[in-house]
Amino acid sequence: MPASSLPFDLAGFDDFSLALLEVALTGFILFRPVYDATGATITDLAYEYLNPAAQQMLRLPQRPAESFLTLFPTAAPAGIFAFYRDAFLSGEPKRESFNYQHDSLDGYFHLAARRQGARLLVSFTDTNDQPRSAVEDALRQSQARELAARAEAEAGRQRFYDVLMHLPALVAVYEGSELVYTFTNATYQRYFPAPAQLFGRPLREVLPEAEAQGVAALLERVYRTGEPYYVEELEVWLDFTGGGQRSQQVFLNLLLHPLRDAQGRVNGVLDYSHDVSEQVRARQQLKQLNDELEMRVTARSAEARAALHEAEHQREQLRVQQGLLRQILGQVPAAIATLSGPEHRYTFFNDQYQARTGGRTALGRTVAQAVPELKEQGFIALLDQVYATGQPFSGAETALMLPDPATGQPVQHYVDLIYQPLFNGQPEPQGILVFILDVTEKVRARKQADTLQTAMLAVVQRQAQQRQDLYQIFEQTPVAIVLLREPDHRIDYFNPAFTELFPGFSLQRGGKLR
């Protein structure tokens, strides 16, 4: 074929060379290197010409518009792109063989490449039309098994990634001694105005305030010692303005755990935290209300002081109960499970979930089979709704009846419940993440605190009313009455009959009797 009949320029090839390319049984490709913005690094290869044999073997047109790595992305990890690049850079002829079972190709290819001016000329053959040897068949079967195993591992990794991304806890992974962000889940990202800017940056650069508050030192200690660290209700001030100023107070139950490489060396830190700011602030508000009430009661009469002593005793019991409740809530782990398909079959559950259901769950079983009592309580219908609509469901302090493992009798529980749909890259939900936190003790303690506070206020109001009723009786009695307090006989109260009996006597509340 004369060069003039081609739709592009093949300078350096005469008509005879082009005719040979057209009738050759071997595939020929003419590449042009594609460089990065600096013009120093080859990042891809552009097609300039494929002879008919190459078009047939690769099932491509004479001059594909897409680049080499766009059409064959697996060629980079397989080493073929590096082979082409090195052949062009060296200027020397190179030969290599590759068994390639990716990107719609399946064959054993013999490649030869050589630089031709500013282009790369590649000659290749495959063995698809020849009987395969036993060694080649064994190699292909091994590669097929490897691909299947890799796909299975990737699916498992994706499931684990989805669980982490949808957890209501804050999850972050820092790598290396500089504590560089390599992963954050959706809950963690909500605390930052530009979460995409976290990745690849050190913790101190993203959160300079973590240095002054000692958080960075805690992470470094875990990285250095390899020992996990846990602290409850750690007060942290975060800068959401970008100006380096403390702008928001957050309380965290913080768990830091070392991450290790295949040789057992620490190479990162896992940050798994729960934001307990609402619980801490609610407790602080309750304490403030109690303090204000104590100040009002202290100002009452001697009779009110006796009632105040009893109220203080009750408040002390309440503080002890609240402390025990916080300790229990801090130690009780969450129950987590993942469900698949419209029948809600278990694909994952942790030990806490298994314990919560009395050991009845098993992989592949449906929720209705494992925990049938949930259907009559409406939880199966909620799962159906989340799966059908793709909208999450959350319920705070939701009532739940579960059988006691010891007696088999139903027991009332209260749980914070989240049903989060899992899409796994599909437009429709493929499953559901179940997150359950037992808050039974918290609910019971709050109800008891409300009852105690109501009773205490009723006592104070009743005593104040009784004192007022007594003063009204004193106001109407014809007998002169004066109430004195303290050793120097200061006047606390006198009625009208007393002023009539001593008209010239100087009387003043709080003054001395003179």
C-alpha cells in the first residue's frame, strides 16, 4: 500500500516496507510516546499504525483513538508498558514474552521492540492458533485461580471498606512516623470542611491544634511503643475556621491501636473514636441545674435545711448511679452485622451481635430465621423499607424484646439502632449495615433521675407552702408573736399584734431586739 493512501503520515517507510507490513502474518504496531507536563517522563503510548495482522489479533482499528494504557490498563502491572518504555529509551532492540489474560485478551505473546526515530516499532505474535503445551495450560490455570482469588479478596476488602465507611464512629488511619492520613470514613470526614484535602497530609499539618492539646503525642506514643491507648471523654478543641483558633469543643472516647506490616513492625495507627459531646454536655447541664437548686434550697429556713440534707443525699446517689452508667456505656461494645439481599441474609456479624442474639446467628441465615421475634416487633419491616428505598433508618432508645439466654423469657431492652443501606457500587442497595448500641441502663437511670428531681422539688414547694400558711396564721392571731434567731437575738419575724403591743419599740427585720 503506498504511503500516500494512508490517512496519516508514516515518514521513513517506503512503499515496499508498507506492502510488507500489509501482508505480514506477524503483528506490527507503531507507537508514539506520550510525555507528562514536564516533557521528561513517558506516561503512555499513542497508536499511529496497526498492520492488518495486529488489527486481527488485538481486535482494534488501524489507528485507535485511545491510548495504549486506556485500552489495556493491566499492561502496566503486567510489565508490558515498562518493556516498551525501556526499549524506546535504550534505543536497543528488545525481546520478551508475556502470558496476558486481561482486558479481553487471552494469549501468550512474543514481543520485539525497537526505537525508530521518535517512534517505537513493535513486532509480535501470539500462540492462540497453536496447540498449548502442558506447561502453558498449567500456567494459564494457575493464573485463572490467582485472578479468582484476587477477585474474592477484593470483594472481601470492599465489604470491610463499606462497613468502615458507614460506621457511626470516627475512623481514621495514619501511616508512618509522620502520621500521614491514608483513610477516613464518612463520619470522620463530616468534621472537616474539605475532607478530600486530608489524604497524604500529616496530622500536624491538618490539625496543628492537636500538637498543643497533646493528641499528637498520644498517637506518636502508640506508634513508638506498639501499645494501644484508650481514654474516655477526652476534651478536644477543633479549628473549623482555618485560622488556627479553637472554635468548637468536642469530647471523644478515643481508642488508638497500632497497625503492623507483614513483618510485625508498626507502620501506622488506627484511630477509632466516638463523639460523646452530647452526653457530656447533658451531664454538665444536669450538674448545673443541681447546683442552682442547691443554692436555692440553702437559702431556705432551718426546716428546709433538713429537707436539703436529704435531697443532697439523693443527688449523691444519683451521681454514683450516673458514674456507674457512664462506665457501663463506655465498656459495652456495639453489635454490628451486615445483611445481603432482600431476604436480609447474614454476611458478617461480630461477637457482640452473636451474644446479643443468644448465639443464634449464622452466615447465610436470614434475620427472620435467626431472630424470629424481631418480625412481630416490626424490625423486619424496617429492614424491608431501608432495602427498598435506599434511605437509612435510625432510632434512639428503641424498645426491643429479646429472650433471656438463661430463662428464655422475653426481656425489655432499649437500643440506639441504625440501619444503613450498602450499595457496593450499584445504583440499588445490595445489603444493609446494622449497628446496635444497648442503652437500656442509660434509659432506666434517666427515668430514675427525673423521678427523684420531681420528688425533691415537690418537698421544697410543700415546705415553703407550709411556712407561708404558718405566717398567715401568725398575721391573724391577736397574740403578740416575734421570732428571734442566732445568739444575739436578731428579729426574723413579728406580727401586727406585736407592733400594737410595743408601739414605740424600734423593730426591723434582721435587727437586734432592743
